[in-house]
Amino acid sequence: MLLYDTVISARDAVRAKDISAVELTRAALARIEEQDQLLGAFNSKDSARALIQAKAVDDGERTGPLAGVPIAIKDNICTSWGTTTCSSKMLENFRAPYDATVVRALEDAGAVIVGKTNLDEFAMGSSTENSAFKITRNPWDQKRVPGGSSGGSAAAVAASRCCGALGSDTGGSIRQPASFCGLVGMKPTYGRVSRYGLVAFASSLDQIGPMAWTVGDCAQVLNVISGHDRKDSTSVRDAAPDYIANLEKPIDRLRIGVVKEFQAIAGVDPQVKSAIDAAIKKYQSLGAEIVEVSLPHTDYGIAAYYIIAPCEASSNLARYDGVHFGHRTSEQVNDIVELFSKSRAEGFGPEVQRRIMIGTYALSSGYYDAYYNRALQIRTLIRRDFDEAFRQCDVILSPTSPTPAFKAGEKTADPLQMYLVDVFTVTCNIAGIPGISVPCGFTSGANPLPIGMQLLGPVFSEEKLLRVARMFEATTDFHKRRPVMDIQASVE
Ligand code: GLN
């Protein structure tokens, strides 16, 4: 473990000179160097650059609310140094010409970026097994997946290679890996955080957000990365509130919604169910009122998501043709069309190809109305469902994922099984609302696995969501547990 493994404890320790930023960065880098082979959390790191950044903090040249804190970045977020691969052969050697706005913001706040983390190729997946380079293992049980698609970011924090990380969430990719790795992870409202420099998967659903051990850590990182950016026309103009200022203040007369239709969802692990029930009781004991709400179009969420996201992806990924962007075949070709198709067949992995085909099919003439337009209609209905539900409650509480972390290889043979994992998370992106996953329990057994609960709120309710999450965290200990991976010798 790092001596200071949370964002705020590291920041305060550096500030108080209990440890230097260089020492802290060295410790994080050493852990990546010596132990990441097995875990596979990182795609790349730039130690020399990180140490220069850290030294500048120690010399008083770099200051700010994250000064000296080691942070990792998902490898689909552009940095002007090193590569931005999206864990795809297509972009294996891609060097972005600029920094994403969030990267600039982190560095302006003094953060030390230690490396870029593994993901499902182009963020398509729920286990990080779709990376073209390697799988990432879950620090709590290395036979299991860390979740996805931000699995590298989750594993990196959980295994103490950094204090916090950025992920991206299109259908659950921050919240689900956070829940699998015992972390807090937040998907902000669409438009709250700039997407400039995030490699697009599904532009109307994508959002960047923080992953860390505590609610306070996420609030701190969100403070730094949120706000208007004129380089992203979808980023909102009004100033973001200070998410830390009132974090410790409990919400009076809190109304927590539990969703009637969620009770009927099949395949929810009994241990997840009982952890969620216990969380509901905990909130009751803190004075919250529990109300049953209805989201009548819950059943259509996965279907709508797995049309809308692939449609947008098929359009966004058209730019990777070996000419404008990405891998170019070295084989002999007769014309430009063959160049495109060979390059794309070599550069994209099977899941990405599947999404492009689904999206292209659903957008093609004759099918557009039956699939894409239909999915957009469902999108409107799902949005209305939430509007209606939030008239009766402040936040909605559910599991983040139906199960704890599953075994590597368990769901790779059947893409549908992998898609169904997202049942609780995708509607949040479809509606554009914020969601947070918070540790709420552990499974019993020899290798206890973290369980996460999801809290959803109306658009721009991040401040309230964080406070509600903090109320729970302040009276529980789940966020204090750490994996014992240092003594897990090896993987069979
Ligand atoms: N698991 C979902 C998918 O495969 C969500 C991914 C994401 O949020 N990036 O599309």
C-alpha cells in the first residue's frame, strides 16, 4: 500500500511536508514497475515526466488542490505526451497532439499523472477483457475481472499505484468497475465535465469522471475537472458548485427512491441484494424516508442502449481508416476501398467490429426507423420516467451491478451475457443524469469481494448525490478495506 493512498490524505501530507511529492510519486511508480506485470492496470507510464512534475511541486513551482497527488488517466483520454491507444491496435502508436481539457485541469491543480490505464478497446465492454493488449486483473481476487471499461483505472487505484484516476462512462464504465474494485466512482451529468480530448465512443452518452477510495476524493477531483469549456460545445455554461464545501452536511428530509421494476430484474446475486437492503436500512436509521418509485421503461434500457451506442460508435469510428487516423495495413492493396477495409479489419478487435456492424445496420436505409428512431423514442420515455420519479424522491438507490466481480473468461463467449451486466447503469447515460457508485458491502468467503450501490439523481444534482453518498460513508467502514494482493502470490 502507498503510505497515503487517498487523494486528500496524499494532498495534505505533501502540503504538511510529511512526505515529498517526489517520494510519493517514486512509491507509486515503483509499484507500477515491480507489480503491474501481473495486474495489467497500466498501458504506459512516463516516469521521468512524472518525477519532474513532482519535483516542481516540492520546489513550490506547482501548487493547487491536487499538488503532488499521483493520478492515473484512462488511455482513451488524450495527453500531449506518450501514446493514447484506447487499448486498440488501431491506435497503438497514436500520439495525441494536445491534452484533453481534464488533463490540463488536473495538471493545473498540481496533480502528478503517473500513467495511462488499460480499458476495453474503445471503451466497449464491461470487464476490460476486450483490450487488444492484455486483460486487467481485479486486485481483490486476481482470477476475477476489475469490471470495465475503466478496469485499468479501477485496478490502479485499488492496488495502490495512484490515489485517484479518471475513467469515462458511456453506459456504466466508471460506476461498474468502481463497484467491482471497492471504490467510489462518479459519472457526472452530461455536460458537466468537458469531453474535449476524450476519444469519442458514443458522443451523446460519454462523460469523464473520477474514481477513488472516498466520496471526498471524488468531490475534490470533480471540483478540479468540472466547468465550462468552450472547446466542448456540449459542456454547460454555468459555473460548477464547490462539491467539497457542504459535503459533510447531511441532507434533511432525504427521500430515497427504490425502483419497483428493479425488483423483477433476474440474476441479482443474493449477497448483492442483502447488501443493498442493509444500505436502505442504514439510510432509514439516518432519518431518510424510503419511497417506492416506478421506472416503467426499465426493460427497454439495455436494448435502447445497445442500439444508440453502436450507432454513434459506427459513425465516430469511421475516421479510423488508415489514412485519416489509425493503423494502415502493410499488405498489398489494389485500391482505396481495399486499403480501408484491410486496415480496419486488422486494427479493430472483434467486439468493436461487432458494434460497428450493429450500428451500421441499424442506421441503414430501411432499418433506421425500425431501430435507431425507435431507440430514440425509448430514450425520451426513459428520460420522462426519471423526471417523474424525481418528483417523488431526491435520489434513487439500486445495486450498481447485479453481481460482484465475475471470473475472467466467464462471459467472453456470449456478448449478450456481457451486455446484461449493464442493466442498472445504462439508463443513467440514456437520460444524461449523474450517478455514483459507493462501496456498500463485501461478499462472505475466503476472498471477500466488494459490492457497490448506485445512487442516481436529477441533472446537475452532483452536490446532493455526493452528500447523500457521504452520509452513508461517514457511518460505515467499507471504504476503509483494502485488498491483500501483496500477499497473493500468483494466479493459477
Ligand atoms: N459496458 C458498456 C458497453 O460495453 C458501457 C461501456 C462504457 O461505459 N464505456 O458499451
